[in-house]
Amino acid sequence: MKRILVVVSLLVVASLVLTACGGAPKAANHLEAIKQAGVIKVGTSADYPPFESVDANGNKVGFDIELMTEIAKRLGVKLEWVDMPFDSLIAAVQEGKIDASISAFNYSEERDQTIDFSDAYYTSEDAFTVADGFAGTIAKPEDVAAYKVGVQTGTTQDTWLTDLVNAGTLPEANLFRYDRADQAMADLKNGRIEVVMSDKVPAEALAKQLGGLKIAYSGVLSSGPMNIVIPNGDVELQKAINEIIKQLQDEGFIDQLAVKYFAE
């Protein structure tokens, strides 16, 4: 009897060891893997107030930050932020370095070739920001081609301006690309460039923050609905995030965020 008990005990121990070595069962999909890990890694470029920025205490704040925090909460996982240059975010999603990205992204057919988007959570406009002493005129969008223009690399505004360059309208030497939107605005204020093209809401926030700047023109040119970027073909994660966005819209949560961050 003792011999049988010893054998049984050894089998139990061996089973436990194998289970420990093998770890948890392999997740059936990306969403399940996120929930097993208990954390979702989300990329952002925290240089675009009031959507995402860093406050004086080093904390990430903004419309996108609060929205994604609530989405992670409703997914039942912790949120881990990964801050990186805007033009690195899509590649990071593609390569699996992050699970998703929120950074005032606009849908484009080109982007949709390699990644997927959530449903829209907000709709934006484009803006041309100039110094208070700007002596030129921007009566229509194409008028910007007469000036030195700054833009954040990898944005839909970058694509719009690049199209002007390719059309021979805007001299390539007059297009200045920046890793960060606030760098472009700082150069604008210092007179190194004459115009910055960006989303309207961050433009207004940065103009107010830096002083001496104003919006010369605004309208829907390259921007529009904003979406969360997720891996291509990630149906389960896309569905889960879309369901939460719908809940937050129905509950008025997103409207409340808009009032908090965008009301004048």
C-alpha cells in the first residue's frame, strides 16, 4: 500500500511540475491573451494636448488618455502606456510591441492596408496656425503653399501637404517635418517657419499655451473621425473596443470628456 501511495504521489508531483512548466493554456486570440496577462499595452505620442500630453507632475493627461483608461477598465485589465514618436506607433502595433494605439488617429485607406481601426470616437478638423503678426493670407487651404510649413511626421496632415509637394504646388524645401507637434509650434513662434498644419483642437491648445499664435484657417481637409489603431484582422479586440465605445457614447461619457477638454 505504501508503495502505491508513493507512486501516486510522484505522479501528482510530476503533473504539477509539467503544468508549471507549461504555464497557462495558450490564448485563443489576442483579446484573450490580453485578459490572461491582465494588462493592455497602448501606445501614444503624448505631445498633442488636449488629446494626450504630460502634466507638470509627469502624468499623462488628456481626452484620449481618459478615454483609453476607461476602455481598459471595462475590458477588466490594467493599462500600460508606451510613449513614442507618432510615426512609430503604427509599426509598433504591426510588430506586436504594443496591443493598440490611441493618439488622435484619423482613418485613411493607406493606413487601413496594414492595420485596423476601431469605430470613430470623435471627429476633428484641420487647422493652419500662424504667429499673431502673420502678414500673409490663407483664404483657401492651397494658399499655404506660399509659406514655410511645419507638420508632425506621419500624420494625415503630413500626407495632405506631401500631396501639394508632389503636385509641384508646395516647394519641398518649404515643408518642415517634426517628431512632435509642440516642436513645430515652438519653431513657429520663434519665426523659423510661418505656418503649422495640425488638428484644430491641439492647435488651439498649443496656441493658448505658448501665446503669440492664432488659427488662420480651419476645416476638414485631411482629418475627420478619430479611431483607435489595432492589429490587422484582430476581430475580437476590435469588437470588444467597439462595444465599449458604443456604451460610452450612449452613457454620455464621451460627450462629458469633450466638454471637459474642448469647451472654450
